[in-house]
Amino acid sequence: MSHPEGSKIIMSLADMFREEGKELGKKEMEEILVKNSIKKGLDPHIIEEITGLSKEEIQKIASNVKE
């Protein structure tokens, strides 16, 4: 017996999880970029321009950087 409604729900959930994964991956890459830029001594204003992140977001990530 086929359940088309169930299939739609499963596909919707799969799409939702896929989008969540993309967003998490993007955030991880942004953090890596910011951390590496800070370690290399790049000016925070330049990091803002490159990433599009706010000064506050960059400072939050920077507070977790270990030299």
C-alpha cells in the first residue's frame, strides 16, 4: 500500500535537514575563516568586509581563538 502523504512529509523533513546541514557547514566555515584570519593578524575591519559578519560576531569568535 502506498502512502503519498507520508512520502511528502519524509521529503519535507529531508529538505529541512539538508538546509540545516548547509547552514551549519556555512557557520563552521565562517568560524574557521575568522579564526585563521585573526591568527594571521588580519585587521578585524577587513575580516568584517570579507565575511559580512558583524563586529560583534567576529569578536565572539575571536574570544575563542587560542594563540
